[in-house]
Amino acid sequence: MDYKKYQASRNLAWEVLLQEGVCELPVSTSKLCRSLGIHLSYGETGEGNDGYSAMIGDVMYIVIRKGMSPGRTRFTIAHELGHILLGHIDTYTLVNREPSASDNPIEQAANVFASRLLAPACVLWGCGARTADEIAELCNISRQAAEIRAERMAELYRRDK
């Protein structure tokens, strides 16, 4: 992923946390949606798709697949928020599924936004969270998302030495 796009996604996540006055973990994705005027609903999303965003009339919706774990649901909501706030809606064909290094840059940007929104590095650092288990519990995210975040945090801790 291009570093400028990474920075834009990361910085936007920080801006949302600050502008919305988020001051505790886990971040309430449903509260963020309400505050931002985005309607959240649960239903059928199509095979292999955890969620999607759509503008219907003048209203922005995020639709999340029923039956997912709470951590995966929260990440999917944050991912879709990323698409909306990064201006991806109606611009690209989007697919929300397991993250992959081969994902297109738009999906990567939404994943960066979601992970930085739900598990901000400065907060993880301040709490001393280093392991995937600590991050998953503190941020109420899936084990997979926590493992990816723990890898990034390990790199940040290495740089501090």
C-alpha cells in the first residue's frame, strides 16, 4: 500500500476519534454511526461478504451480515465507515472479507482505517498492550485482527529501543 494512502487512512481514524470525543475502549462503532448520521442494519449481505455500504436516497447505510462474532462485526462496521469517510462509496466495487496482502488499495485503506480506529497505537502503547490476546480483549476485536495489530505494535516497540 502506498504510504501516503496509509497515512491518510490512519490520520482520518485519529481525526474521527478526536472529533467524536472517543475516550474509552472498546470504541462503540454503533455510537459512531449514530453520531455520524449513518444507519446501521443487520441482514443478508451476499455470499462471502460481511457487510457493505450504500447511499439510499439521502441516507447512508451500513448493512452487516447477521451471525458474526462481536469482534468481527465491529471490525466490519469500522471497515465500512472507512469506505464512507474515505469517499469510496459509488466509486469502486467493494468486497468486505478476510484481509489479504493482495487486496486492492481501496480495501487496504479501509482495513487500515478500521484497525487504527478500533485499536489506536498510542492507546495500545499507553496501556502496555503487546500481545494479540491483550489487544483482542482491550479492543473487543477478533483474534485475527488483533494478531495483525500486534505485529504492527511489535514493530513500533522495536523502533523505540
